[in-house]
Amino acid sequence: MAKSAQQSKKLVIPENEILAFAIDHETPVYLYDEALIRSICKKLKASFNWAPGFKNYFAVKATPNPSILEILKDEGFGVDCSSMAELMLAELVGFSGNDIFFTSNNTPLDEYTKAKGLGAIINLDDVSHVEFIHETIGLPDLLCFRYNPGRSRTGNVIIGDPENSKFGMTKNQIFAAIEKSLNLGVKKFALHTMIISNCLNESEIFANAKMMFDLVVEIFEKTGVNVETVNCGGGFGIPYRPEDRDFDLDTLSRNMQEYFKGLLTRDGVKPFNIVFECGRYITGPAGMLVTRILHLKKSYKNFIGVDANMANLMRPALYNSYHHIVHIKDPNYGIINSKLKRSLSEQSQDGVYDVVGSLCENNDKLAIDRFIGHNVEIGDLLVILDAGAHGHCMGFNYNGKLRSAEYLKTSSSSGSLIEIRRRETLNDYFSTINYKCSK
Ligand SMILES: Cc1ncc(COP(=O)(O)O)c(C=O)c1O
């Protein structure tokens, strides 16, 4: 729905710093703020300081950049990997052993081999993989199983409803997997679930935790196995819209603590480690995509054409997600490149636009019917907020579009922006092609 006035949302990196940066750096570009990432980490750790073995295994897929992972390592986080490349990134930064969760699905053998080699906690998506690992690389001492509660729970648009989701095992399969693993010499067990994403309602995450805690008790009562670690997944939401409320971490923590204490009064149930694997909550708010206005167009609607597109940020096209956009007038534009002139033509009267990229895809829209501002001109900057997770990493090369650079504003005293990934070039694009011109 169009908004007549732009509700505010704070820029994590101040406008003057973005403008100064944009003088001599190409757009589109991702900027991240280390100080904010660290403060979110600290808040999460402080909130769960009561929980045995508490750790957040950062979902590497959210922001797979080693410079970011290094910050998280320094904050005492682990990593949650889902592929060979993510395992290699974790290794590069120095994660090993129980600081790595390997949560994959339809997993190739070489990825299991790598995960086992790193000593990662291997989280199986299917009961048949117990046998598969046993017969190939051998089972580790500790195994984790991913639980899918099916019809008893609802999911959401990003993950889908559990019953139709490709992830995880039924409860009967979890029991079968434990029995089989015990027979094959596995000694320790962990449980995992991930059925919800970008959830701002802490009571839904609490319902997940309760479900998992109850499963621990049921497993103990039926098999005598004390599960060692419960991974309640990620999925904590962030307020993408100005009117969204913050995720209430402390209420979640308090409810989980109370429920956990209650469980431990049951005969024989031992304390277990409680962990999460949040990605978006940690880095989402700390990242922004800065893009420049290339053209203004009016047909049946008013369009702002920017130099970013859905290959730089796919979430709006894929999930119809909202990312708040802040319009910045750039007084330096035109000084930088005198061939490019400002234009006041084709402005929308009410300041409402579709913000579009240049892909040959009609859903290449970063915002639809959005109030961007009055006096929008070619050469201005648009800052797309809360893009620090599941943003740059979902990029792709359709239409030969190239991924943008990533910069980190360090929390050192200079607060400088350092390049942590360069832009892709056309040479990168052509480097995988095998073609000899026959002419
Ligand atoms: C298995 C698993 N864990 C954790 C996450 C992280 O989710 P979020 O970034 O929403 O916390 C994902 C996201 O896709 C996931 O698939």
C-alpha cells in the first residue's frame, strides 16, 4: 500500500558517511556495521546467560563473509553450515569441532566427509542417512536429528508449512534414527528444528522450544537416552517495516527458562545444552544496500530505475518482502561525472514509485507503490535497509548482472569502511565459459 509520508527508520551508518563513501566507490554496494553486529551478539548472549551451554550457531548462509564470521567468532558464536563452501568458510576463519553445526539436506558424501573431518556436529535431515554415513565414512560419536512436526505446527511463507516441507524427519523417524544409531555405536544425541523464519512473535519461537523440550523428555522416557543438546533453530524476526515491533528476546528467554526449570523436576531428566542458529537477527539490521538512481520513468505508473536489481537483493521478488528505503540527495553527483545530468522530469506528484532494477523480469522490483520522497532526482542515492542477512548472498548472474562489493564499517576508532569482498567483474563472469571462437 502506498504511504503518503515516509515513516522513519534510522540509518545504521550516517548519511554523511554514506555520501562521502559514494564519491569514490561504485554502487550498488553493501555496507555493514561491525558495532551493531557486536551489540546484537552481546544482547543475545546476555539474555540467555542462564541457559546451559548456550551458543548461537550463526547461519553462515545469511552472510557468508569471513570478515563477518570472524566478528561472530570473537563474540563466542559458533556457525551453522549447510554446504561445502560454508564449511570451508568456517574452517578458514578457524571454527572447528562442536563450534560447527552441519545442517544440510539431500547431502552429498563429500560434504559429510568434510563436516566429519572438521569435527562438526552432523545434523541429519533423514533417517536413511544414519545407514548412509555408517556405510561410507563411519558414524561420529554424536549425532543430531532434524525434527519436522508435520501437521501439528504451522510454518510460514519463507519455509512453508511443515507437512509440505522437504526438511526434517517425523517423530517416529527420530525414534527409529536413535535406535539405529545406538545399535551402531553412537553415544550422544542432539535434536534440531527449523520450521519458522523471520518471526517477530516470540511466542511462536517459544512454542518451538517447548515442542523440542517435550521431545527430549519423551525420548528419555521411551528410550532412556538423555539428549545432550537442543538446537531450537533460527528464525527470530527483525522489524523490516517502521511500524514493526522488535522481537522480544527477554520474554522468550524468561518463558524458556521457566519451562526448562519445570522439566528438570521430572525424574531422571538431565539438563541439556540450549542453542540457536539465528542469522537474520544478528546481521540483518547491520547491513544496507546502497544504490543510485539511473532513470526516472512514467508509463502507467511512476518508476525509479536504480543500478541495483533483484540479483543484488532477491527477497522482495522472492518473498514479496518489505525493505525500507531511505532517499538521500547526493550533492556530489554530476560533480563526479559531468556527463550524467540530474533530471527533474517524470517525478511522481505524490512521491510514490515502484523502485526497479534492469533485469528482464517484471518482478525485478525492490519496492512497489512506495513513498520514496518528493524531489527525487537522477543521481540520488537510495539506501535499502535491513539487507545484512539473506541479501548479497542470494545474488545471481541472470542477464549477466554482477554481484556488488561488500564493505564493513569497523568498530575501530577510525571507523573506516573496509572492502571485505570486491565487486564481481565481467572477467569473473566470462571466466567459467569454455569457448573457442571458430571464426
Ligand atoms: C537450517 C537453517 N538454520 C538457520 C537459518 C537462519 O534463519 P534466520 O536467518 O531467519 O535466523 C536458516 C535459514 O534459511 C536455515 O535454513
